[in-house]
Amino acid sequence: MALRLPRDTVFIRLIGDTPPGAPSIWLGAISDAFVTRGLPVLDVRRADDPVGADAGPATIRRAGSSAFVGTDLEARLEEGGHTTLVFAGGPIEDGLGSTVRHAADLGFRAILAVDACHAGDLGDPTGRRWSAEEVLAMTVAELAGRHAAAVAAEAVLLALNRLRGPRFSPPRR
């Protein structure tokens, strides 16, 4: 079944440490499609991130794992009548995953554009290591279904194409 997005959809980009090879092309394509249709895009950054310190009102500065804790994100979304949130960026094992879970707990419809997300390598105290690809796959598996609809970024673009406005094609790799 094709993904459907209502006109109240918001794109939430978590901007964190981006490893080499992260899917920024999909982040840009989704952002452009939302902006062109007049739909909101919110950037979420860590409070201690010096990059974007002078960012405008469309930036949420999170102090904890979830962008909903200690910020006005929930109030902004409720004030705008937004019920559907498309998430991308990362790192998924930190702020992105926590924010997606929190959104679902608050009753928002959460959609994760999987190939527009990134992760970092992780290790445990015993010395075991997991690659960024493994961390991404495990986290998506945990989020999918229970907390969010996990879809390809292209599905988000196709759903936006069904709304009025210019049509978008998937970016060329």
C-alpha cells in the first residue's frame, strides 16, 4: 500500500555527527520537497552544538536524547495542528531513535525515512563492536512497527508528489 501523507505533515531532521557516506542526498531531497509544498521542516540539534548556534525559529535545541524533553517541540506541533511527522538524519541510535519513540508515545504518527538516516559505530564494555550499518539496521528493526512506519525516502517523495505542487524525482546517486 502506498504511503499517504496529510497536509499537516512536518519533516523533522535530526542534525548530529554525520559519518562519511551518510545519506545527505536524501535529506536534501526530502527537505526541498517539503519546503516547495509549503510544509514545515524543523531542524533538531544538540544544545551544545556550536554549528547553527544562530539558527532561526525552525531549529529545536535539544539537551537530552529526545527533542521533546525540555523544548517547545510538542507545543509547536500541537499549535500547528500537526499529527504526522517524517523523521530522518541522525544519529539514529541517539537523538533520532529517542525522538521517534517519544513522538509515538505522545500520539503522533511517526514515519522514518530509513535511507535518509545514519548511525555511528558502537561498542560495549566487553569490547564487542557493531558497524554503523549494523547499528542502523538494528535500530530500524526495533523502531519499525512499534513506534514508526519505516519507509524508503523515495516513498516519502512519492507521497509528497500526490499532494499539490511540483513533482520530485529520486536523487541520482
